[in-house]
Amino acid sequence: MSGTGTGTAGTTGTGITLHAAAPGWSLDADVVVVGSGVAGLTVALRCAAAGERVTVVTKARLDDGSTRWAQGGIAAALGEGDTPEQHQADTLVAGAGLCDEEAVRILVTEGPDAVRRLIATGAQFDTAPGTGEILLTREGGHHRRRIAHAGGDATGAEISRALIDAVRAAGIEFIENALVLDLLTDAAGRTAGVTLHVMGEGQRDGVGAVRAKAVVLATGGMGQVFSATTNPAVSTGDGVALALRAGAEVSDLEFVQFHPTVLFLGPDAEGQQPLVSEAVRGEGAYLVDADGVRFMQGQHELAELAPRDIVAKGIMRRMREQGTEHMYLDGRHFGAQMWEHRFPTILAACRANGVDPVTELIPVAPAAHYASGGVRTDLRGRTTVPGLYACGEVACTGVHGANRLASNSLLEGLVFAERIAEDITAHAEAAPGEPVIPDPSRLPLLSYETRYEIQRVMTRGAGVLRSADSLKEAATALERIHDQAAEELERDGKTAEPCVETWEASNLSLVARVLVAAALRREETRGCHWREDRPDRDDAAWRRHLVVRLTPERTLAVHTTETEQF
């Protein structure tokens, strides 16, 4: 879908929605943005500046998205001697043959100016005393220092602060504590808004609707599909699930990046885990085993700074060889001052969990971190449903391929958000027709408890290490969970009580089934998809993308692209 066409051909809705009450309130806007990270707020600001009426809907508070948790920084060719071409080369290598080259070219060439506009919006990056030049660090897969950071290791928090301040100053309407449910479409299949549920009491509470000609999904990731993740609790794949129910295509969902260095809190730790940023290794920390051996040396030319999939695999191999549950990160040579000034957030998180990086080794293990795949878009962020856009982690633009390059995520959100806003404001679309209300949903709601069952199934069968057997077991377990609820709905007309917890569990179930189906279909090892039974990369058969959509019969239709181009 690179660059040509409307991004709307051949799409029909599924008629499938979540069980929910009819909307009890509604409001009108030109554009509704779902999500309040770097992608969503950038779209909102650009559209509002062009005169569009914008409403931002966010699941918790404005500052509770994944952007706030980004430690390392934002990658762009800003340093002396660096070029977009060098940034592109590193991105393509990390993506393991599946990046869309035109999407990457756009990312790296438009990226530097997009970062400068972010600074003009109010984001304050760390600068060198005296010169005021932006300080740049290095992370895995980068051959140059090109990562701009803020507050040492609090880049996401600073970007979030600046964008939220700008949104408030612009008077953009926002609705907090609102879980988006489903897309509204008119009789022609064009986007007409969203339904949502506002938690708490106020002028708008319960199920309502925001009617709009354009909907931008910027809902972040789906890390909560696994037991242990760096993602916040709100990352339950809501945007991908909504898009699937709306008939949109999703792609590359099998490529889940497991961050190599997540603070190990014990074998039974669940939920959001503290991240130990790649920038720690970028500044010179070493990965070692219990004997102090730097096991990444000799495995890759960049050793600890190899792309994330390679480092995660190196850690897992060493853990298997030695029968241990974690490896160690050694940053003791940094000294107290560097830890306190460069990595204050990580230092505090480690100390809060009983580890002092100044004097001790940090126990680390891989955990689910980032979805390289998502809702399939063209180079303007358009999905296969007219009027529906996607941006940031929820989207699959083709930039990341089989494995995201470190710190490209904030940049992708920024660059493609600007392109979406430009597309929306450049076309004077007619207002959509009246939303078509589908028949009562045939998709069962799952009980709140199934969330944990799904997480355990996915961690066991579709985690860092996968095989045909493990994936088949996961697929069977997920189908059993779904079928039991479906049978009860068909037989008795009963389903779980509609509420945030059951909607989230149902979203997790849907994205988990798609992820496992894609991982089972891709019979090779590539990037962050590691098949133990298919250990080699197979370019002849698999240098292409898997594309999945949900059918009105509630089955998954899967096809492949002809080439690696998106």
C-alpha cells in the first residue's frame, strides 16, 4: 500500500461489535483522536491548528499512555556527520528484510524537522552546557549517536508534558477515563465516529458516541496480552481489536519485540515491569552472566548494542545453557554521579526493588515491549476503512519490518501523525451519513478472569521462544476460551456483564488469536519472531507480510503480500 491508492479498496465491515448499551449521549466533532501519546496529541494539535474541531478520547488520564514510559529517547539524524541515509541503513538492518523502504525513507528524512517542531512546541531535550547543542546518545542497532533524550532517562515524560500543555493551551476538547468500544460507520461503509464508555460520573458517563468524519487510532500497544510486559495496564490492544471488528486489515502482528533488559522481579512477576533502557548499554554497561562473562561478545559486531532481537535471543540462549532465569547488566563502573544524573528514573526503580546499580549487578530478562505490527496503513496513515486512520504503536506503516530499531517508535508516531493531519485537513470530506447500528453482537464478552488465562497461554506458547507445537497449543487454548463463551451466547443468549474489564479481556482475546495465527503461519525465524522448529530465515518463501482481517463469520482471513514492500 505504499504511497498510492486511497487505502480503502475492497473493505467491508464485519457487523461485529462489542456487547454494550446503546449510547446515552453524543457529541459532534470533525476529528476524533483515540489516545493521548505522542502520535495522538500531535495529530490533534496539527488538525486543530488547521481549524478542525478535534476531540481527544483517552483511556485513563491524558498523561497515562505509553509515551510517558519511554526512557531512551527519540532517534533522528541531528548530529554532526550523521545523515538520514545512515539512519535508514540502520533501520533496514534491524527490520530484517521486511521494512517498507519508502516508509523508512519518509521516517528518516522528515524526522529531523519533526523533532525540531516538537522542540518548538515546548519539549526540552538535554543539552550540552555552554553550547546548548542537543546531547545525543547511542542505542542498540545504531552506528552513531543519534538519540535525543530529556531528563536523563525521562524523554517520554517530557514529550508528554510538552504536548499536553500545548493541547490545553489550544483549548482542544478531551475526554479522559474513556474506553473506546467500536467504530461507527454510515451506510456507505465510511467512518462516522466511535462509541465509547466513560468511567465515573459527570456530564458524560456510561456509553456514548462521538460523531466525526475522521477517526484516528493512536491507542498504543498490546503488551498486556503477555504476563510480563513493560507496557502500562491500559495497553490491551483496544485499537487493533476495534479495527478488526470494523473490517480493517492488520499486519505483522507476529513481530512482538521483547525488550532484552527488563528488571527481573522473579519468575512469577506479572503486569508492568520496570524497563532498563537500552541507553544504559549505549553509555557502556555490559551484559554478563553469573560468572561475569560478557556473552554477547562474538555474537554480533555490536555486542551488547546489537539490534534488540539479537540481544534478546543471546540472553535467552545463555539462560538456557546455564539453567537460569535471568542474566545481569553491569553498570557499576558508571559511578554514583552518572547513575544519578543520566539515569535517575532507572536508578530509582532498581532501588525500589532492592537493587543498587551503583554497587550491584542488575538482574535482567526479556519481556514483551513493543508491537512492530498493527493496523495496516498507507504512507498517510489511512487504513483500509474509509475515514479511519492509525498512528503510533497501534499502526503498521511498514517502517519497523520484523524488528523495530531502538527509539524509532517516538519518531514514527511524530512523523506519521503530521502526515495524517495533513491528509485530513487537505481534503474537504463531506460529512458522513447517519451511523448504521448493527444487529446485536455475535461476539461474546469474556469474563474478567480470562485476561490472566490468556496472558499465561500467550507467555507459554507465543513468547520469545516459539514452535509449531507451542503455538498450536496456544491456538487451541485461545479457541477453547472463545468457543465456551460463544456457545453460552448462542445457547442461552448470555454473555459476561459489559464493563471495562470484560471489554478489555475480549479485546485481548481477539488480538491474541490473530497474533498466534500469524506466528503459526510464518514458518521461519526472522527479527523478533523466533521459531525454534524453523531456526533459519527463509527469504524465498517469507520475505513478505502477513495480512489478517476478521470476517463477518468471526473467522480470520489471512493472506500474504507479494513482496516485502507494504
